[in-house]
Amino acid sequence: MNNQSAITTVGLTKRFERHIAVNDVDLEIPKGEVYGLIGPNGAGKTTLIKMLAAGEEPTKGEIYLYGDRLLTDNSNPHLKQYIGYLPDDFPVYDDLTVIDYLEYFARLYNLQRTQRRQRLQEVLELVQLEYKRNSLIANLSRGMKQRLGLAKTIIHQPMILLLDEPVSGLDPIARMEFRETIKSLQQAGMTILISSHVLSDLAELCTSVGIMELGFLVESTPLSQLYDRLSRQEIIIRILGNKDKLEQELKNDYTVKAWEHLPDEQGFKVEFDGKPEDSANLLQNLIKAGIRVCDFHCQQEDLEAIFLKLGHKQVS
């Protein structure tokens, strides 16, 4: 088994009576990756993560962490020390202070007193809650509670971090703060698997993605390769004046495959199949035609568009 991979699964399957939640999944995540797991509700993401965290026993198949097989019994406790697992419904104890909550989990992980004090300070600073150390958890915002949950999860310095919907329900500022913390953990050498429905966050964080559908892992690839293979080029054009004239110019350009109107009425999203010089020629032709262009920029389809496209293919 390749010990250059942090996580490897072979034929991993979980059946609940007649329902197969995870179906014959072969997964490989190299060390130091941030791996995004996406898919609709019921696709099997949470069940897969629970099995990787040794919280759910596979019906069949094998899990390897850094080349050693993970079992749910007590035969390899050192492997479970590799794992930090933050479920989407982790417990918080509202009547405790932040520092007492973290102290409690540090004791559960058998951190010695001198080591404990230093580690508590490190995680509080990492998740930016040092100034809340003596606050009651009941008085924290949702975003602060989520960062506290992350602090609890990494207090024993795991090598693998498993996060199930960690930004669910967070406002944009709280999500941004959480992303920055995850980036810091990756820079420190941690391997991170994160599931989320907020695909813009995953696109910013992840080096690779896996897409689950009906228990199957239908895609598992570096994010850059997914974009190269499936992301169409687009040009956003906004004009002042006659839209009919713009549409006529678009019809005459062989690099333009299709277009649609944007909600602002004067904007168009153009599906484009050309090189940078072709987009420059298109802009030049629009200006020569007397079209008053106030916005013209190229972009690629985002992760959400790719996911919806793949999901449609799976259904059809």
C-alpha cells in the first residue's frame, strides 16, 4: 500500500439494510492535500467520512492511513490518533467557558499539564479565539462556536482532518475566517478532507475534489484537471445601447458558440471557444461596429456549474 497517500480506500462499501449508502469506493488522497467532497444530500458523503473517522464500520472494503490499515476495533489506536473529525452536529456545552471546554478535550487526549497549557494557547490563537478564552460558550456566535469546534478537533495535533459541512449556516465573514484557518493547517502539513455545499469555498480551498452520486464516487481528480476537462470558457459583456447590434456581431464570430442574457438586461454571458487573441479580436470588432462596451472580461465556468453539469449527466 502506498504510504505516500494519507488516505486510501479499496472497495469501501456501507449497507444499511436494503440501502447502500457508500458503494465500492476507491479513494486516494496524497499527503498534504485539501480534498473537497461534494454531492447532493443522500449521496453518501457523511457515511464515507464517518467510516474514515473509524466511527462507522464498513460492510466491506478497506481503509488505509499512511499505508497502515485502519480497523474499528482497538488493534491500532495509534492510527486513530492521526485523525481529527468534526461532524456537522458536534456537541458544545453552553455552560462551560471556551478554555474549560478545550481543557476537557485536552484531558481526554491525555495531554500532560505542561504540554496542555502550551497547546491550548496555540489552538486558541490559530482559530482567533484567544480573546474569548473566558467567555461562556452560550454567548458565542455560530461562527465562533464553529471555530471552537475546530480547535477541539485539532488539539491533539492530528495528521488527517475530516470536516463534514463545517461552514453550514455561517455568514460570509465567518466562512472567510474559517477558510483562512484551514489554509494555515494545510501549510502546517495537515491533510484535510472537507465536505460542503458551499462550492465557492471548496474552489478556493481545495487542491482536489471528489464528486459523489448515489453512493458512488463518480469523479476524483485534481481541481485544475477538472477545470481543464470540463470548464467552458465564458466572456461577460455589458454594453450601453442597442442589444440587437451586439447579437448580430456575436452571430458573425466563429469563436462564439452561444450566449444568454444576464439579469441586468444590458449584459450577456457568451460561451466562447477561442484563444486570448480571439477574444481580443472580438472586442476590437465590437468597438469597430460602434458598440459601446462598458464591461468585457473572460472567465471559466465555476465548480458549481461543473457539478450541475456532471449531476445532469449522471441522472440522464
